[in-house]
Amino acid sequence: MIVAAYNQPRELALVLSALAAQTDAHFDVVIADDGSEPRAEKTAASLADLPFQVRSVWQEDDGFRKMRAQNLAVLESDAELLLFLDGDCIPHRDWVATYRETARPGEFQVGGYIFLDVEETERLTPEGVRRGEHELPLDRETWWRLHSAHWRNRLYAGRRANRPRIRGGNFGVTRTLFEAVNGFDEAFSGYGKEDSELRNRMRGAGARGVSLWTRACVRHVSARVFPGVPRPPTPRDLYEESFRHIRARVGLSSHAK
């Protein structure tokens, strides 16, 4: 499993605590650290009784280079099923089990987001997350948003190259497929859409995207508590190229051991 992190120790502690309570505990974690100070591995070391191995790759803070950190983390892992999670996205306790049950060769899976408000975010503790206190009942609006995204993903499956909708902090892919497209494209350093760009290339390689928006859910902390990293708009030409090629221009192969 790859957990992306950047200067968010409290949120990362919540994420790792949620992973410690997974119903499927057969995984290890590699933290893709995009230049945190102090380093994210110190946050992991401060948590007691994590039932999985935690490793970390760290790179200097030189702007938004999440895709490079994640490529390095994949090379540090030997997992056949790669699950990607952001360090501010707290997974439900059946998150790993859901991905493992649905993973198939030649497919990738995308999960859904439920956004926490400020009070819900500030109330969470690592101990509470282990008890599942972040898995709050859904209100009608949130239920509808999740299900409508899922239905649209299914409606346009195979018909639109930019479906299913994907968010980089919650998706799974077999290692074989990820390597076939050469991982994330590091040409996107400093911009966004690195997740959608990867999806486009996986689709171009013949892979089928499976929507788990209503099943593999994470709770995203409030942006008012942790606003994230500002980035300029992604150049349209850079993104559009992903519909015309399969392998990343600067990807896993640039870091081959």
C-alpha cells in the first residue's frame, strides 16, 4: 500500500490508525513522503502497536512532486496489488478487504470520498479512528453524491476515455498494469490531474475501470483544517497527450534499480 504524505502529521496518524483496524490485515505500508519536515516516518514511529510494517521514501521539498514520490514508493514495495491512499483520507475498516475482493487482472478500481467538516475532523483521534468513529452515518446529500458518481461511472464505462472518475488518494491497481504504463508521469510535477492522466493511459492500454465509489470509501479531512498544497492549473496540452500514449514519459523506468 502506498500512502502519500506531506507536512500533515496529525492527519497521517489518523490514516495509519484506520489502517491498523482493517478487517484484512495482510498488507504493508510504504509512505511516499514529498518532503515533510519532520519526516513522515517519525509520525509512524510514534504510533504504538501498528500491526503492519511501515517503510518510507522521502524526497526534498521542491514543489508538488507527489507522483515521483509515489513511483519511488512502488519500487520500494513488492505488493502485487497496489492501493493508493492520501495522507488526509481516512479509510473505512473494510477498505482493504473491498479492494482485494474486487481486484482482477486488467482492471483498476476507484473508490469514493466522503468529506468531513471542521468539527468532525477536529474531533477525531487515533484511538477513536481505530474504533471506527469516523464512519459516520451518511446524510441524504452525501448518499446521493456517492451513488450518482457511481452510476455515472457505470453508465459511461467503456464509452468515455475519461471514466471512471478517479481521485488519486483512493484507488487500486495490479502491479502488472501499473508497470505496463510506467507508473505516474513525473512530467506533471508542479501540477494536478496526475491521477486522471494515469487513468487515461491505463484505459488506453486496454484496462477496464471498476467503480467502487459506494463501497471503498474514505473520509477526507476538512480542507479548512488542512488546506493542501496550492498548484497552478495543469496545461491542457500536457493532459491531452495522455489520450494518445500509454507509457509515462518520465516514470518508473527512470528509477529502475
